[in-house]
Amino acid sequence: MESKEIPVKTLIEKAFSMLSFSYTPYSHYKVGAALLAEDGSIFGGCNIENVAFGPSNCAERTAFFKAISEGVKDFKAIAIVGGPGGKVDDFCTPCGVCRQVMREFCKDDFIVIIAKSVDEFKTMTLKELLPESFNSQDSVGQNQK
């Protein structure tokens, strides 16, 4: 799936490189992410834990918040890798909070890449990952049943 539009392997490599910055003294589960903006820039992120747990931040949100804090709000894709001690043996999917942050800033066709290596990965759209979601453009009562 490596293309000019979405450089999948480049994103996966960047996500892997972010594992070394992960701060996980409590869970020891390191996660790295690489977020591709519409303009082609890539923002890396890692998870950062806190003893109080609530102030902890996931790798995906770190990447989004870095981009947004620099004025970037249009995104194409994100690659995510993770595992115990930074050893990636399985796919690492985003938590519910990260999925909702993605939904706030991304369209349904935003690509989510979860990888074990640059050669072993899965891709899905945000709509597939978070079906029947809502965002700030939806009316409050529209999606309630």
C-alpha cells in the first residue's frame, strides 16, 4: 500500500522510532505513533504515563496534539505500533479516547494503520474502526436512539 498519497512504510518506521521516547514506568507497554497531515508533514507521538494515571497520554493523542498545537488540523493517516517493553509482537489498536479524538479531527476515510513490522500491517478507515460515531458537526440529538 506504499503510495505517494500515503507512505505507509515511512509512517510505520516513524512510529517504531517513537517507541524509544515512550515513558511507561507503570504499564511498561510502549506505544509509538506517526500522524500524516494533508500537507505531507509527519508528527510523531509516544505514550507518556503518570503515577496518577489520569494525566497519562496515549501516543496517538500526543501526535494529534503536537500537530494541532502547531496549527495543523487536516490529516490523512496514522500508523500505530506497540507492545510490552517496546517489543512489538501483535497489533496495537487505539483506545476509545484516541478513536474519539481522531473522529473530532478526521473524516471517515482517514486511514488507521496498525503494524507488527513494516511488512506486516493492517489498514482500516476511521469509519471501520469507529462505526456510527459522532463529531462536533453532528447535532446532539441526531445520533441518540
